[in-house]
Amino acid sequence: MVAGIGGNQYIQSWRSRQTGNGHPLVFPGGPATPGNYRRFAAAFHEAEIKYAAKAHTGAAVLSTLLDIGVDIECAAAGELGRAIRAGSDPNALQYTAVNPPGADLDYAVELAADNPGLTITAGARDTFDRLAARGYDGRVAIRINPGIGTGHHEKVATGKDAKFGIPYEDVPGVAESVRSRFDLVGIHAHVGSGVLQADLADHCRALGVVAEMARTVGDLEFVDFGGGFGVPYREDEQPLDMAAVGEKVWSAVQPLDARVVLEPGRYIVADAGCLLTEVNTVKEAPSTTVVGVDASLATMIRPAMFDAYHPIRNVSAPRREARSVSVGGPCCTSADVFCTDRPLAAPQRGDLLAIGNVGAYGYELASNFHSMPRPAEVALDGSETRVARRRETFEDLVRLEVE
Ligand SMILES: *Cc1c(COP(=O)(O)O)cnc(C)c1O
């Protein structure tokens, strides 16, 4: 996979495991990570923007954003470690703990001992108790559950999922107990993901409910409304008009006597990355033409996991006559398909296909299912390309096995 960092975009590359580093590809005029950030920040010029690292934690992406002054939001100790390795000041980090493993809390508490600016967000009484048990009394935010979720798929509508945040009615009581033990600086909520124009009214309503609770709790440094802003995946979807979105969100949450924080992940990196995969099989079947490629759901699971649509182009022969095809990978499950019956410039064996918009939750969700090595990532900066992460080898796959 690839990371578009500078003037161009973020790319991800995969070719057959035997060949070199693949062919990085730029869709001319395509978006770039810094450009996406600047458009977002301009729409919310009075807010503080943090990048939600879990969308893509590659060092090329993190350091590019850190270089232009963006702070990072982390949801696991590993993400904190990566942000620091990429150059983040630990004091500027925010750690959102969801059912945190003990080792993650140990790491965060130890980090905060030398970096009192670190903020830990928790969404369960247990998490606060576990922090206190570790002697922590520093900066905390309370994650609240507004009871409303929004987004492109029920698996990402976190705002109404009981797993996330303190139940709305319990927040004032929890806030009081938290204040007596910690430095309560913020209220936090992240209510959904992949929000486009059609979901915007609901999303703003949920954020309004969060703001209302922040006013009830009072005396806060910031109110963090999470991320969730979507990008178009289908060719007929419209991108968000960010200036209008900024105004709508702002009017839904004001007045607030606290800083507004937003944590976009997907919006910053999704369309700055693409996955390159090589055609190895073209098979006529009675119902469709099957195109086999070397990438799989182990490389990019979004279609299998979220029914996600991703644009696909035949970059080897974009002008070849179109033909309706189904593209699938080498995994032994029928879920391993990137598209079904979709017109594509007729692929032939050896062609490279580009699967678009994989910058967010693409490489991050890649696995070694079927003992498949994960692909290389290539970062593009203007016309410069560099391998940002090498392809995994067979040795990488077995490295941790104990004889
Ligand atoms: C995932 C996540 C985000 C970012 O969500 P996007 O939909 O990628 O913008 C922000 N905040 C928290 C706490 C998250 O878990």
C-alpha cells in the first residue's frame, strides 16, 4: 500500500509476491493527505483538528501530518508508540481507551508520568477505576454515548452502540466522581463513520446532544466530537461540501464555553491511497467473467467486512472495451470479491488493476489469512516515490513461532 504524502497522493501497491515492489500509481489530479487536511481544517477554522491514527498508522502518513502541525488521536498503546516514533510530542497526544487491555493502560499511565499534557479518554467506570488503581490522577475526558449513531454501516455506528461511552443519563454522576479523582478536561464522543450529505442532519443532531451534555457538565477545556466525516466511494456519490458541513456542525454544537476538537481519520487519508493488484486469471463462467487477482480480503477486507464499494480501474489498458466482470482474490471464501458484475476495461492476464480509496482502513485491516504476506507500501511525494514499508516475506510470517 502506499502513502500520498506531499503534493500528490497516497498510494498502496501490491503485486505478486515474487515480483519487486510493484508499480506505484498516481491518478492525475487526485487528492493528497495534506490537501485533505487543509480542506477540513479550513471548514472548521475555529476547531482543533486531530488525526485519528487508526485510519492509517504508517509513519509516512503520521510524520507528514505532524510536519504540518496536526496532533494525533490514538485508540491503542501501539498507536501512541507509533505516533511518538513518527515525532509526536507525547504531551500533545490523546488516548481514547475502549475496553483497554491492562498493558495499554500501563503504557499510557507511564507515558503520562513524564508527559502531563497527555489526555486519556475513557467510556466506562471500570476504566477510570483502573486508571486510579495505577495511581493516575492526570488529564481525562469522559466519552459519552449519546444514544444516536450515524454512518455508512451498522458496524461503524458507534454512537448508539452500548460498547462505546458512558450511558447518557449517567454522565453527570460519573463526571462528579471523575472530577474528584482526576483532572477532568473534556467530553468526548465519536458517533459514526462514513457520514455523507444524507446522514449529515442526523450526525449534527447527535453532536448537538453531545454539546448539550457538555453544557450540563460544564467547566471543560474541550469538547471532542470525534470523526466520522465520509468520502464518496461510488462514482455517483458527491463529496461533502466541507464549508457547508463546517457551518452546520458549528451551529449544531454552539454555544460552548470550551474548545471544539474534531478527530477525522477517513476523511484525511481514504482517497489518497490505492491498491495495485495483478490479474492472474480470466475465466468465462455462465453467469459472469471471473477475474482473479493476487490481492485478497487479507489485503483489503472492506468489501467483505462492510459491503464496501471501491472503484476499480484497469490501469494497464484503460481504453480497452468494457466488459462486465467479477473480481476476486485467492482466498478460499466467496467473501473474497472486490466487485461483482461490474463493467471494467476488459482485463487480461498480467494487467494491473487499481482499487481506489483504500487509504483509510485498508492496510490497517490487512491480515496474514492464508499465510499471505502483506504488501509493500509506497509513498508518493510529488513525483518522488519511496518504499515506505517493505513487502512481508515468508520469514516474516513464521518469525514469532516457537519451536
Ligand atoms: C475511528 C475513530 C475516529 C475516526 O473516525 P473516521 O470515521 O475515520 O473519521 C475518531 N475518533 C475515535 C475515537 C475513533 O475511534
